[in-house]
Amino acid sequence: MSSALDTQIEQTQIDTTGWDERALLLLGVLMSQDQHGYQINEFIERALCRVTTMKKPTAYALLDRLSARGYIDSSITSRQATGRNDGSIR
């Protein structure tokens, strides 16, 4: 039995021809849950170091490109207590 997510993925046709495998890797990481860019980079360095040598600037540039194309959503929430911004990617 397929899950609702599997059905949604099957219905969403994304042409990945010519895509960099690193962009696909980032999309795969984000399928499980919303994450901050820092969390994504930490996961890649910790768990995927044998699969990719993607550096943080490359990951952030790819996330920006994916967001600009509408494949992911990113949001920045201001923390009033600390004055820092907190960004989440989904």
C-alpha cells in the first residue's frame, strides 16, 4: 500500500533532466522533514560524507536555486528575544 506522500510524488512530475545530483540529494534530505540550512549541511557532513563532498556554500547556492524555481519553500522567522533570524526550509 502506498502512502499519501508516495501518491503525491507520483502525481508531481518534475523534469530532472540535466539536474546536478547534489540538488537531487538536497531534495531527498528535505523529503523527511523541514530543516534549517545548517541542519542539512550537518547531516550531509555526518551521514553522507562517503556519498558527496558538497561544501556549505554549494549547498546554500543550490537551496537558493531550488527555492527560486519553486521546488522548495524557505521562510525566515524573526526571534524577538534574541534578535536573530531563524530560517526553515521545506
